[in-house]
Amino acid sequence: MASATIRRATLAHAPAIGALLQGSAADHVPADYFGWGPSTATQEIETSVIALVAEQAEPVAADQLQVDGYLALSARPPAHRFDANVLRDMRKAGWDAWVKQHFQADKLERINTLFLSRFAATRADTATLLPNFLRTVFSLSPQLAHIALILPTSTPLLDCFRAKIPRPAKKQDPRLLHVSPSHAADGPADGIELFEHVPSSGTVAPFALYVCRRATVLPPLTVRRARVEDCDDLVPLFKVQNMLPPDAGDYHVAEILESRNPAVVSLVAEHEGTAVGFVSASTDVDVGVLGKYFALDLYTDLLNASVTDIETTPLAHVASVHASAQHLASERAGDAVDDAGASSAADVPTTGTSQTAQASTVPDYAQRVKDAACPAVNDEHNAFAIHLFCIDDRYMHQSTELIKPLFDAMPARDYCLLTQPSTCAEIPLLVASGGGGRFTRVPSVPTKQPAHVLYMAHRFGHQEKVSVRRGTAKDVPDVLNLLQSNAWEEKLRACDAEFEPCRAEGRSFFVVEAYQQLVGVALLKHAPIDQYVRDFDVERWVEPRLHDLALKLNECEMLAMNPLFECHARWVLQDIMNLAETSVLVYPCVSPMDFMSLKILRAEMVPMRPRRILDPKCTHPLLLMCNSIVYDPRVANNARYVFVGASDCNLSCIEELIFDDQTCYTNLTLISTEGISVRPELELSRALVRPHCVGFPLHINIIRNTVQAIVRGDKRVRLRRGGSVAYDQLVLAPGRAFTAPSAGDTDASVAHVPNMIPFDAAHLGTVLAAKERAPRGVVVHGANAAAFHCVSVLLGAGYPAANITHVAGAPTAWPAPLTARAGLVRARYATSGVRLVESLDATAMKTALDRVTGVRIGGSGVPCDLLVLAHEKKVTTMNFRMVHDASLVFDNGIVIGGEFGTCDPAILAAGTATRFSRKEGIAWTLADVNSREVGQRVAHVLRGMPEYDSPPFPLHAYNAAIVETATVASSLYYLSMTPPTPFRNTIGVGDWRTLATHRDGAFVSHVDVHIDSRGRIVEMKYVGDRGLSVDRAVTIYGVNERYLGRLADRFDDGLVEELFDYLLLPQFQAVFHDRFRAAMAHMRMSALQGRAEDGDWAQDLLEMAHAGANPSKEERKTVLSKFERAGDAALAKRAARDLRAFLASAAP
């Protein structure tokens, strides 16, 4: 086992697992021992709650994975072993009721048990692999206590499951504060069997039940009161965790251990007589100060002096679901800035820190304990706080074992509080990787940005007393009482019977109970899964073809839980999926937002990235939960990331952080005057893909304001309309703005002129309201594509064409495609009635009140009430002052290094308002490349780690196309797609050739397509009457023309009369799908790895794809069959799935 690593199984492991099941492992653990056939490994990996493999570090073949062992677990007993009547009973009351009816298994609950559905290993590794597999599984979740195995009574238990785990004898200490019941007996001297047989309860059952208990492979820690003798064990531990300076003496630790302070409780966790963990808590916590920064008002009894009586007090009165939802709604309302002014980091409250904090923690805490020798116990609140926590890294996954003893030592307190710096990563004490964490994060007050994060655990909420069942009509009054609203009553009462399969158009709801009270509810219905798979990158997390999703309750309409029990939300979602008999659950974030559900689901589910496709049906964000996410959630990052400017660069960076596979960023803030404007029909095309489906408002705080100053010492930005925002990492991407046409020493800024505005998203509302606010006229100044588009926006808003003047300059200053069709542009302006002035010599005429009254053009004045600027972009005066006053280096742009860093390591800058430092040797600027690609690289730097699933690349090697679109005179469409100028020679290979078609009849269409010597499309320009989708243009950038039915050959043969119509042919629809390139890449890889005996399958497939033919059903079946048998099976099957969409689209 020294050369093998236990890791999550993926579909790439399926061939190796299949070989294992049919190879040497089949002689020791038969493939049909668990009732499954040997060919179900792929589906098992995809649908199992946990699937692990022991992967060889050095496989025999470098290009093939090799595994020595495989283990799969499910959340319910294997359905193939039971008849329909038993399955119906399990659907009605859960599998635990059936198990307890037939076996003496009172401690087996759905919340703490998983079922072993498959295990296989080579003969040499069986004895060591299985215990290691089980130990890894139990380490994932503290609430997981049992792994059960159900076998027919006629099937004997194999020797590998009967192996004995040695258990060293342990001495009992009479001073033990807490001993886990499962550890009260040490077992026989020769060890404990890995899987113990569970006796029958007397009823006849054709099955035998075996259970592996957590304590068997992962002995619990012994938790007791701390003693002075523990100092020898704890001092090295504190130093390793950087909680004690290397030169500090042992007396700091001794002072804490010797304390007789009645308000302080210190516990240690022992393993085999050695202290491996320490926690110290105190009732000395200023809850009032914490309440100023965090939403403690959600918990009504936190400030009470008496503890809650669970027998008489309704939990709905202790913590309010409605109040929690209202808090999130106010947090997402915008303009949530700190009203405390320039408060420093020292003002932020802290109860103490965990092991991730600064090295002076132990001395500081020792001094606090020493100064308060005999204080009175604080009885004004119902909480205690953890001030010091540390545990050996080897036992980190057992951190939560200290929480129950801590509550036992504090019988007069119901709440346990803990803070840690926002820049520190969450530890398993706070949130367990597999669910079952004991703490929940308390949201901060919307007007505060504290430097610490507050976590809370409740005496009753942290325990595993939670259950889920199907709801009935009798539960509706209790549900409405929990929700404190009648809005859901009609849907709840219309739900189907409690255990019957749901109708295709019906719903079903589930209730969550604890301590015989209702603490949560979920409402499910059928989801259009096929539509979601088409519109979102669902395959990133699940393979839909491997899941039985037909006629299942897959869509969560609502989920609400008492805040005390939110730490169990992930398991609740898993159990709901089990009861609904589905393995995938989605939540569409449709308007109006249900903040009650969103508060929980945005933390537990993962957001789906929208696809770049034609004619998408979904116009809202989508969240997803599947079995693999339950025990492999994203890690929370609580650092305060503040982004200045809603540019494409910043939004793209935020998008990458939102869709990060491994990390959930909980504290993202965007400061922008216009917030996030998503008006594709009015704005110039953005580089983002369907931004309305990203869900920016769900995941970030949006502040509609302008940054006035950066206070680097306090790590704050001051806002123009008052208030400030604190940050841990600041990202500046304000961009450049169109400036006034004046020259010389005149201030080019337009901020002080109310009716002279740049054409951008921030001022789009003013342009749309010009009909009412600017009746005398509007002058648009600029030769930029944005200037032409502004005129079209005015016309689209109903503004009189006769009152619009476009000062556009000579045609040579226009975009090149428009310059070549200058006569057509003039004709369209004349038809629309807009005055076109082919000169840029214009001067604004102002009144004494600094208001524009007109524009002087060539000696004559044009009266206007609004002047819109769209010619030359510069860094605004306000942004220059912001950078200059913060002592950041500015040289015709914010000076940045190779990783977007400024002279302040806490501040990054990117976008068009930046320039590389001369020492970087980069002559070009970020304005010359695609802004979305720049934002992705900034996100790469913020992560601080290599991007997942992507090949290594230089940070500043850009290849995405620069796309510019506009509408001219409301009737002529313009699109330009070019490679980034600095990399033009590296993207296109050899000599380029041009394919051009021109039509000037009833429909105007001028298309120029440039391809390089290898046939790749590297540039495209279009001017015509019909709009060309930006998505359609971007997706063919870099695609070989052969995928478009050998476009170049057809063009040379005179078969392509008009390129616009040719690109709209139905057989090319798949080429415009974002999965097409991935499919081609997989095809090429699999073709290179194909076996000789497979013949020319790859050539057949490629020729069919290149030709763009319409293959028959038999031809498609034959080709796909060859493809799936070739090369690396996992890659081939994945590529086949992508190719299937292509071939299906190409069918008649």
C-alpha cells in the first residue's frame, strides 16, 4: 500500500475498475458477490454517495490508470436485493424502519449510516485496503457512525470483512469528563471484527446485516479536563501550529492549565495517553458588541440568562426562519456600506481564534486569564465562546468530538461561539467536509464588514437528532407556522399522497423534524432536466445518461430550515433525494427570489455555468446537488474580496470565482456606479456568456457607488456618497471612459457637467430618458463603434431622428468595415433622418452654470440638451486621483507587475486602465486583448493555485478573439471579430486567405472570413441587414473550416454564394455549440490512442464530421459503436456523448 493512494473514483478510473473486477480481484471478492454485474462500474461511480479507489502511484502503463482496490457506498440498501413490497415500505417510512423491524439495530439511523455496495481488491491488498478505505470514509464526516452490509442469508461473509482490528488496552481515568459510549469497552484482546453481525429481532428476513462501527477503525478521542501535566504534550503542539512563539516559555501554557477561573473551561483530547488536542472556552464574551457586527438577532434567546427547555419551548421561537430570510434579502438589496466610517481592524470583535491565527494567541490568552483571577460568571447571556483551539493535524477530522464535552462542561449555556480571521481557511471543527459540521456561519450585519467570521453551534442544533420524512396534509399548519407565511399553503395542500409516486405535473413535500418538532420543510417537483442539461454545463458534475432522472422529483422549489439546524442542511438534501429516489436535485433561481431557500441552497449546492449556445431556453441561474457533492463540498473562503468597476474584466473574474469547483467564495463585493447592467439589446456586446444566468446578485454584494479614496493603512475604500468598505484583497478594474472633445489644458473630465456624459452602462439610463430630458436635441460625438450604436439606442427609445446629430468624423476614422461601406452608412443615416457630420472638430458650448447648451461645429452651433461622448477613452480624473492619492504608481495607467500586482500586495489591478511595469518587458497593454480572458487570469492569481483541469500556460499568453458589434442607424448590423493584436502572428499560421461574399440587393450582406494556412478561421467581419449572433461568431473563431463542410473548397468551387446564409445551414448547428471543440479534442486524443484492431473507425468518424453530411441512423450507430470501443474507454465514451449531439444535430 505504500505505492498506492486512496482518492475519489472518477469515470477515468472505470476501465481500470472493470479490469480489477474481472481480474485477480474476482477470485477473492467475486464480481457478483454484491448482486451487481461486473459492467456497472461506470454507473456506480456516478451514482454512489462515495466511491474510492486505491490508485497506483506508478502504473505499469504511463497513459493508463491502474487501481489496486475499489469501494463504493450508497445512502440506502441496494434496491436490487428487495422485492416491490419491501421497496414500497422503505419509500413510505424510510429504510431505517425496515432495518429496525428485522434487526436489533436501534442506533442505525439514516443520518449516521451508509451501505457498502461494492468492494474489490487484489488478493495481496485485501487485508490492508478495506480498513484503510473505511477509515478514509469515516474521516469525511463526523456524523457518519456506521457502514452496513446486507447479504442474503445464504451468502457467507468473506474473510476480508471478518478481519480483526487490534485494539490496545487503555487505562480508565476516574477524572474523565466524557467518554463516548461506543468506546466504553475496549473489546477482546485479539481485536474486534471489522464487520459485526447484527442479531435478528425475531422476525423472518432472508437477509443478514453486518455493521462496521466508526469506533472500530477510528477510535474516538478521550476528552477530559486539562491538567498541568499536559503541558509537555501541548507546548510542542502549539509551536507546530504557530500559536506559541518559538522563544516563548512553557509558563504561558501552564498559566492557562492552572487557572481556577470559574468562567473558563479547558479540555484536552487524548489518544493512547497523549494529549493531541486542546480547547479552552469561557463565558466572558461581549455578546452586545458582537451583535453590532453580526446578525445575532436571528437567535431570540441568545441574550436570555436561562437555557432552553427543549420539552416546552418551540424551536421556532428560538430561531426564526423568516428573520433569517429577511436578513439575506436586505443584504442583497445593494448599497450595503459600512456606516461606521473609518473604523480600524482593532474595532472588530473577536472571541478568540482557532489554530490558524497569529502566533501570539497563547500568550495573549494566558494574560487575559491571569488578569481576571476571580471574576464573576457572566449571567447576562446564554453563550460561551471558544478562545483557544488546537489539534494535531493527524486528528483534525475528529475535531468535532470536543464539542459535546464542551457543552456538557457548560450546562448553563446553549450557544457556543467562535471567531476566526476572514483570511483563514475553515477548519473541520467548523464545517466538516462530508456534512455533519457542528457550526454554522452567522451572517454579518449588512452595513458592516468585520475582519473576523463568527460561527455558532447550539446545544440542540449540533446533535444528530434530525430526521426527514414525507409530509402529509396534517403537517401543513406546522409548516406554515415555521415559515410564518401562507404564501406556500396552496402548493403544499396540492401535493400528492405521502408515499405514492408523484404525478408528472405534481409535487411532494418533505418535513424535517428534531426533538419531536418540525424544524424544516422542502417542496419538490419534476424538473425539465433535458433543458437544463442543454443550457448549463451540468456534465461538469454529473453524467445525465448514467442517472435515472425520468419522472423523478428533481427540482427543489423551496427549502427552509430553522437556523439552529442549518449545519445539517447537506445531509437533509441527501436524505430528501433518497426519499424522492433521485440522485440529482436542482434549484432554479427564478424571480422573485426566495431568500428563505437561497440562504441555504447557495451554500450547499453548486452553481451551474451557462453554456454558449444558440437559442437558450433558460434565463435564470441554476444550482445543483448530486451524491458526489454531499461528501465532497467546496471549501469556504471568507476573505473580503472587493472589486472596483463593473468592467468585463472584473465580472469575468467574479464569474470564475463563483464557478470555482473547489472553493466557495462567501465574501465578494462589487462597487460600481451602475451595479451590474445586463441589457444586451441596448449595450455593445459584452465578452461574458449569458451573464443573467450567472447569478451575480446571488453570490456577491453589489454596492452602487463610486470609490473616492483608497485608505491602504486601514484596508478600506471610501465611497463618494458616504461610508466605506473594508477589504482583504482589492481588485481595481475601473477601465477608461470617453472624454470631452475639448483639448489643451481644459479638464477633459465630464463628471462635473450634468448633461455631457460618456456612452457606457452607467449612463445608459440617461440616454434612454433623453426624449423627456433633452427635447431640443442630442449630439453624439465620436467615430467609435459605440457612437454609431448610441444613435441606434436613441432611435430605439423613440427619440426624434431629426433632433439627433452624430459628429462622426471622416470615414477613415470609422471602424474599417464601416469605412469600406461609407456610402451605405450615409444612405442609412439619410433614410433614418439623423444628421451625420463627417468631422470631429467640435467644441462644447457651456453656460455659466457649467451646463452644455450646444456644440460648435466648423463655426456653426448645434443646440442640444445632451452631449454623448463616444470617441476617445482615457483614465478619468476621479480614478487618477484615487490611484495617485493612494500612492500607487501611475504612468498613463496603473502600473502592474506580471501577476497584476501593484506596489501594494493587497491590491491588484487589471483591464484597460493599467500598464505593465517596464521591468516586465511587455510593450502591449491589456486593452489589446480580450477582457474576459484577462479576468480569468486575474481569478487564477487570486486562487493562488494552478487552474483545475487545464494545461499549463503562460499567464500572459492570450488567444481569445476581440469582438466588437454595433447597430448603425437602427437598421444596419456591424460585427468585427479579430485576434488580439499582440498575438496576431502566433494565432494565425502562414499566409492568410480571405473568403468574401457581398450582396447589395433586397438584403445587404457583406461577409469577410479570413483563414490561415491550416484552415482555421482567425478573423471575421460582417455588415448587413440581419443580425449575426455574437455567440455564433465567437464559437467558430479558431475552428477549422473543414468542420463547416469544407468551406474553402466549396467557396473555390463557387458553391457558396453568400456566407451569411451558409453559416445558418442546419447541419452546422453543432459547430456553434460550446461542446464541439471539446468533442473534437477528445476525438483527436482517442484517435491517437486507438488500437490497430479497431481499423479505420477514427478516419470514418472524422471524415463524416468534416463533410458535414447527414448520416443515416444506421451510419451514426455504426460509427459511435466503433468510437466507444476504441482507445481509452473513458475518454472515448465521454467524447462519444459530445459527438452524439453533433451527429444528431446533423441528422435530417
